[in-house]
Amino acid sequence: MQLSTESLLIILLVGAVAGWLAGQIVRGYGFGILGNIAVGIVGALIGSWLLPQLGIILGSGIVASIVNATVGAILLLVVLGLVRRGGRGFWRR
């Protein structure tokens, strides 16, 4: 499977927007703008795999892709934030 330059740019754009949105939604767990963009790109992969597994289909198009990637990025930011903080305040009491 080959990616065209246009496809790669769209993936990067969706990941960047999703990472920025996730960083705004999940305050305190962010990694800065560049880190959140990377999280958004990885979150796009997570969201595109996880949501269909849960039976959630958002449709097609750029907006659905951004929402899908944002959900994956939020989940990834929360998990990374908990791991980075050692889970304090969530599981340990």
C-alpha cells in the first residue's frame, strides 16, 4: 500500500488538528504543541481502530476523521498522563 503525498499531508493535518484539540480538552496532560501533534497522529490510528471495535461509526469525510482522531488522542493523552504521573489521584488513594 502506497501513500500519495496528498494522503500523507491529510493524515498529518488531521493528526495536528486532533492533537491540538485533545490538548485543549485534556488540560494538564498535554505535551506541548509538537508533542500533542504527535499524540494526535498516533491517536488517529487508535481512534480508527478502537471506535469501529466498539460499534461506533462516525461516517466518512474530514470532520469525521478529525473527531475520530481526537477521541483516540484524548484516550492516549489520558493514559500517557496517568503513566507519567504514576497514576496518582486516580487509582491510588
